Amino acid sequence: MGKLINLNGDADKNKTLQKILEQLDTLKDELAELLSASEDTDTDSAGMDALTEALDALEDAAELIDEVLD
């Protein structure tokens, strides 16, 4: 008896990763807007640093997912 081959496995994974990448891009854009708006107000520097680190982490995650998809 031959082995069954799942032909949809990689396609499903890539679709899921693509959706995650799109959501990360949206989240990055929204966080960047929030950071920009926060610069105009008196947001504490610790809060700004935390938001900036979060944005950096999202950018790193998006880059890694993009590498997997290529």
C-alpha cells in the first residue's frame, strides 16, 4: 500500500502565514500611527519606549514570516 501525500499541507500553511503577515502589517501601521500621535502629546518616555520595542518586534516577526514564504 502506498503512502498518502498531503498536497494541501504547504498551501494551507502558506495561506495562514500570508494572513498573519497581512494582519501584522495592519497592526504595525496602526501602532506606528499611535506612536506618531503619542509624540505630539505628553506620553511618558517609558511608554513610548515600550511601544517602539513592540513595533520593532512586529517588524522582526513580519520579516521572518516573509522569509519563510519566499
